[in-house]
Amino acid sequence: MRGRGGGGGAAGRVGGCLGERGGQAALGFTASLPFDRRLFRQDIAGSQAHVRALGRAGVLAEEEVEALCHGLEQVRAEMDAGRFEFGPEDPDIHLAVERALERRVGPLALKLRTGRSRNDQVCLDLRLFLMEAADQVVARIERLERELLSRAEEGREWLMPGHTHLQPAQPVLFPHHLLAYFWMLERDRERFVQARARTGACPAGAAALAGTAYPLDLEALAKDLGFPRVMENSLDATSDRDFALDFLAACAVLMVHLSRLATDVVLWCSDEFGFADLEEGWAGGSSIMPQKRNPEPAELVRGKAGRVFGHLLGLLSTLKGLPLGYASDLQEDKEAVFGAFDTVRGCLEAMAGVVRALRFRPEAMEAAAGRGFSTATEAADYLVRLGVPFVEAHRLVGEAVRRCREEGRRLEDLTLEEWRRLDPRVGPGILRALSPRAAVEARACTGGTAPARVAEALKRAAAVLGSSDLRTAPQQPPTGRRPAPGRG
Ligand code: ARG
């Protein structure tokens, strides 16, 4: 069954009014096989379900159903093992499977096309692919969440500077910073679960655009493939790519988050910050500068965000002017989806590795937490407690900061005498209030960085990770028939 180029049968060609050689000249340009061969498992699963539906409808005899399903299974095994040789006569995976089947079962294969079209077939394949892809992304998001949580637990007492405008702002707890990413990822996870749920509508039976003329039980067909429901409208079913946009949009937002985390890693590992190092194997060297330890995996995650945004924007642009009904433009969906999926999967794995490979320097973080007048707000709040209006307190402390800057001192270096010149009611409590730890402890609001709040947040994050009740679990299809997406 291998190595034979050329047609040899009627399958594998579209033919029609174009005749035997129809479309050959443009084939190289219009072919989608180079990328959609990756959908062979989904395509074959869809064909087997279609054959069973034709059988239930009495269009195919029982032996025909049996022979076609068995033949398709053999084609799957052959393609799985990389033994099937695709030829120049295969414009896409759908016709390639048909041709492969004809070699297995002979002219019976020509009945496979009954009552459907590549237009519904390709949507079905891509929806199956994306449901499984969403599950894979969710599993990798969870892995990164786990890494973040375990690093946050490890440094639950550590202080670090919080920044606004990348200027020292106020001290925060180290786990508070890491948990900020945890909750971003948690929303990303939800987005993929939701995208998956919307993808779970089966387009089979829509055929070319108007619906199939054969009495197929589409609910049963959908169930057979693990789809929770059937598309409402055949025209929509064949020309909608919202489900791909949902996936790409979820990928794009996820990449924004990964990219920001990557920037933090790059900053932390800089000599100027000095908050962390990357373990051997996770930093790259320089071919000329012997001292270099560059955070390359993090930089690349940041760099790859752009291509994922590009895939989303590309498909949005492809779709926006299309008339209703299938158009070949829609074939552009697959490379966007595959490109984004591969990139996101790779980036999630890389980031989990990077987070695990960080060797933090808590002393450096703690020292930095108190620099840059980061507790000036505490001094103002102290004055407010004495009855000074906040704006006035802000002005007084601002003056003190200016003087300290000029004299090269810190706020903690000011004597009680000097504070009392700002307001005679100031007591020794001000010196305690100026410590970064006191500053953190004071921020005990919901979602704040006080140790008690952060301890609760760590518990909630662990509970969310550990329990499927607290999160919407991805909906698994009832049967185990759903094929895995992989490289074709
Ligand atoms: N290769 C096509 C795609 O990826 C499959 C559908 C082709 N349909 C058609 N009538 N040309 O979208």
C-alpha cells in the first residue's frame, strides 16, 4: 500500500465538471495537505462516525459500514506509523484519506463521500482538534500554576519591592507578586475551558452549505464523536470560524501574561536587580563574553508572543469580509491554529521550567524592598492617624523625602526631632511604621499583601488547583473516541 504515486482510482480527486485533470495546474498553490495532514486522526474519526451514521440511516449496508470502518482504521494505523506516502495528487487530508481507503477497500471507498462535503468535514476536524488542544493547554497552564504556587510557598515570608512605572513604590510579599500571575493564569485557564465548550457543536450534516439530503441522525453522529451538541444552522456550521478565534484569542491573552512574567524573570536575573539566577541549563552564554548568563528562554517566550497575536489578527482579517458559505480563504484557519497551539504549548512548558529553575536571592529582594523611599506612604498614613489631612501629610512627607535625597539619607535616618519639626505630635511609633514589614502588614484589605491575606490567598490557590469543584472542569466527551491532536 505504500510508495505508489499517481491516482489509480477515482478517489483522491475532486473531478466533477473539471474532468480527470481538474485543478492540477494550481494544485501546488491551493493544496492544504502540507499542514492539514496533521488532522488525519480527526478526519478518520469523523469519517468513521459518518459511515456509521450512513449505516444507521440505511444508506449503507451493515457489511459496508464494517468494511469501511475497518479500512479507515487501517489507514489510520498506516498514517500514524508514517507509512502512508502522500502524493502530489492529494490536495488535502480529506481526499488523501479517501484515496488511501480506496487502496484498502476498492471502489466501496467511493461511497464515503455520500451526503457530506469537505466543507463540513474540515470544520469537524478542526473542532475535534481544538477541543483536545484546549485540554492540552489547560493541563500545561495548571502545571505552570503549580510551579508558581510552590515557589510562592517556598518564599512565603520574603519581602520584595513593588513597582509602579518601574520605580520603587511600596514593599510587597514575594508570594503576593507570584500569585498575581497565578490568578492571571487561572483566568486564562477559564478562557480555554470556555472556548472548548463553544467549540463542542458538531457541524456534521451541514454538507456543502445547505445541509445533507440523507436522513442522518445528526444528534447520534455528534454524540458518537464526543460533541455535546449539533450546530443550529448549516450555513453557519460550514463558514463559522468563531471557535478558532476563541482559541486564538485565549492564546493571545495567555501570551500577554507569559510575556509579562518573562519580563519579570529577565529583570530579576539582571545584575541591576540581582533578585534571582537561573540554574545551569536554563541560561544561555555568549560566544564572545565569557561571563554571560542570559535568561534566553524567558526572552524567547516574550518574543514569541508577537507571532501568536499575528495568528489571531491574521484570521480576524481573513474572516471579516467573507460572504456567507464556504470560501477557500477559510483554509487559512489551520496554520494560524497550529502555529498558535504549538507556540503556546512550547511557551507554557518553557515558563514552567524557567520558574522551577529560578534561584531566588531573598536577601537582595528584602534589601531592595526598603530602598527608594518605599515606605513614604507609611509616614503619610502615620500623620493621617494624628489627624493631618492626607493631602497635607503627603506634602509634608514629600518635603522630608526631598531633603533626604539631597543629603543622601533614608527616611529611617531621620531623628524623632526632625519628624517633630513636621508635626509636633509625632511619636516614636513613626520609626516602626517605616519598616517595610510593617508597611506590608498594614495592607490587610481583601486582595492586599499583608501576610495574613497572602496566607489565605495561598490556601485558596492551592484549593483551586486541587479541586475540580472550584473550577469548571473541561468537558470530556462521553466516549473515548476523541482523537489526539498531534503532528501529522
Ligand atoms: N482544504 C480545505 C480547507 O482547508 C477543505 C475544504 C475544501 N472545500 C472546497 N470546496 N474546496 O478549508
